[in-house]
Amino acid sequence: MEKEIKLSFFKRLKMSIFDFDKYHMIAGEGLGRAMMYLVKIILIFSLIMSLCVGVKVSQIINEATNYIKQQVPNFQYADNTFSVDSESDVIIENHKYMDFKIILTNSENYDEETIKEFDGLVIVMAKNKMFFKQENGTSIITQTYQEVSEMYGINELNKETFIGYFNGENGYTIYANIFAVIFISVFITYFMTAILDTIALSLLGYIVSRIIRIPLKYASVYSMSTSAITLPIIINLLYMIINLFTGFVIPYFQIMYTLVSYVYLVSALLIMKSEIIKKKIKIQFEIMNKQQNDENEIKKEQPKEDNKDKNSEEEANNQKKELKDKVDGKINNKKDDPEPQVNIQEK
């Protein structure tokens, strides 16, 4: 059970989901291979999730550029000054994807209390400076256009150049950068989450293994835990994709996510315990059968030994009888021999 073995990634993936009775093989893979399996599965998760988020972001950007193209009047930024072709303030507001409000105004200032009243993200582009407030924040950051120009290198901007910035080669560069940022953040976030989940799961599994008396090291239980969260990771990925594109929400999904992994690990441990019991019973039956066969062999050989003893006893009796007959014969011969008497008379 503790012997280290090697499984291919896809074989272990299939085994982790469908084959509870083969988790003893996973337990024998070793901690290093278990960590590599976890890294690979989180990499795949992050890649798929980043692609889906990238597609969604591209849809949002296309919607935003179309809205600006059709609904927002011309605006321009040059010489550290911003202006918009509208007598009133232009407000771009959205609550579908996230709460944000963008305000374009020709005024030199804007009422900060009005900015604070909005709970979402607020960006105000006034004549000489910008106001910025984070979502659910209260502090307002103010920057002049000169500071923005020095920080981001943007000296001129208008409606056409803004829309064109998200099309063509610039658009591909933006999407590639967005994908890279999303991929790195998703991988780091979910890898750390997976580490914490597997540690908690393996601790529970180790306690259960002690209770049901399965001789497993903690490293073996942790290796099994990395496989036990495979299906929950896949379920979580599907749920996040559906939620991303449809907004569908499952209450208490995190509880279900955790429960599935616990059921997988405990079930695998109970199956291992059952297999150990079956092997012990099988060994006991084999020992009993061997003992019974040995007893039968002894019983079969015992009559032969008895016959041998009888034959040897008869042979011994016959030998004694023959010896006695010889002795008796010699004695009789001495009695019948007249030679000694003749000799005596002659003397």
C-alpha cells in the first residue's frame, strides 16, 4: 500500500472520479506526484476559466464601445484639458455586470457628496482633473490630467481614437494582456484555495483512517485528498462558467462542493478497509483449508504406518521363532550324538 507507483495524469483523473476501489494505488503515488497532479488540474481549470472570462470581457468591451459609439457625444482630451460636446453632464451608468458610473462634464469641479452617494465605482472626467472612487469606498482620489499624462503616457484622446483603441492590433494586445492577468490571478487564487482544501480534507481522512484502523501515512492520505477534490473542481468550473454567462446561482454551492470531496475520501477509505477485511478472511480460510488437508494426509498415511508396524512385528516374531528353532535344533542334535559316550568308555 505504501509502495510508490506512477500513474499518468489522465489515468489518475479517470480513477479519481470513477474508481473508488483503486484509491490504494493513488495512495502509493507519493506526495511529490500528488502535488504535480494538483498543479496540473488547477492549470487546466485556470486556463479554461481565463478563456471564458476573456470571452465575457470581450463581449463587455464590444457592448461598451458600441454604446459609446451610438449614445455618447464626441469628447476630446488635449493639452491637459478635457471637453465634451454636450451642454449637460453625460452619465454612463451600468448595473448589469458591475455597478459603475462614468460622468463626463465640462465643469471644472464636481460635487463630491454626489460621488460618495453612489455605492459602485465612479469616474468623473471634469475639465482640468479626474475624480475616482472605488466600489463601496468613501475616499475620493483626485488627479490632474498632467499627472495622468505622465503616468500613462496619454497626451491626446477623443471618441474615435478611444473606440479604435479596442479594435485591430491594439485590441488583440489588450485582450492578450487581460487574459494573462486573469490567468495568473485565477491560478494563484484557486491553487492556494485547493491547498487549503486538501489540507483540511486530508486531516479529516487521516483521523478516519486511524479510527477504522487502516495503516496509512499522512502523505498517502493527502495524495488521496488531491484526487478526492477532482470532481468538485470540475463541478465548480462548470458552475462558474454557467454563472458567468447566465447569472444562474445555486444557494449553498460551496457546502455541496466541500461535501462531495469528503464523501469521496471517506468512501475510498471504507472500501480500503473492506478489502483489507476480505483479504484477512481469505487468508484465514486458506490457513484452515491447509490445516484440514494436512490432517487428511496424516490420516491417510497412518494406516500404512500401522501396516508397516504389523509387518515389522511379524518379521521380528518370525526371526525370533527361527532363532529359537535353530537353538532347539542344536540342543537336540547334541542329545542324539553318541560320540561323547564312546570317548568316555575308551578312556
